[in-house]
Amino acid sequence: MTQPTTKSTERRPSGIKQLDVVGVHEAKTHLSRLLERVEGGEQIEIARRGEVVARLVPATTDKVPVLGLDVGSMTVPENFDDPLPEELLAEFEK
């Protein structure tokens, strides 16, 4: 595979120092190799006529939230459902 012709100097996602930029033709020709690099954690930008139009990034896994981690760490006061004081309600009407 040919080396990327440029490095991106545009705004990048935080934590990414430099992204390889490849042209559309190179991306089409070497997509499997580029995907292997992305699977390894790299991010690669694809440019058309010198302008970045897409970014290959590793896919995120959909994590299932773990419920119940906060059990017992907070309490709801007994007066939680009581009506709000008139002066506080008036603030919402402004």
C-alpha cells in the first residue's frame, strides 16, 4: 500500500494527535488493509480532491448499562411530592 500523501492538520477528535489521510482511490483499492488498521485502533481520514470527506474510526460496542449501582446512595425526602411554595412557582412563570 502506498503511504498517505498528507497528514490532517484540521480540527481532530480530542486525544488524536495525527490522522492518516488517504484519497478516495487509495481507500477503494486498499479498503481491507485500512479496515485492519482501524481495527487496531487507528483513525483514517478519506479525502476527495484534497478535502477530507469521511473518517474511518473503530466501531464502538454497545454497552448494556448496569442497573442498581446507586442503590442506597441517595434518599428521597418525605415531602418530595408536596406542592412548591408560591414564590418558587412564580419564578417559573417569568
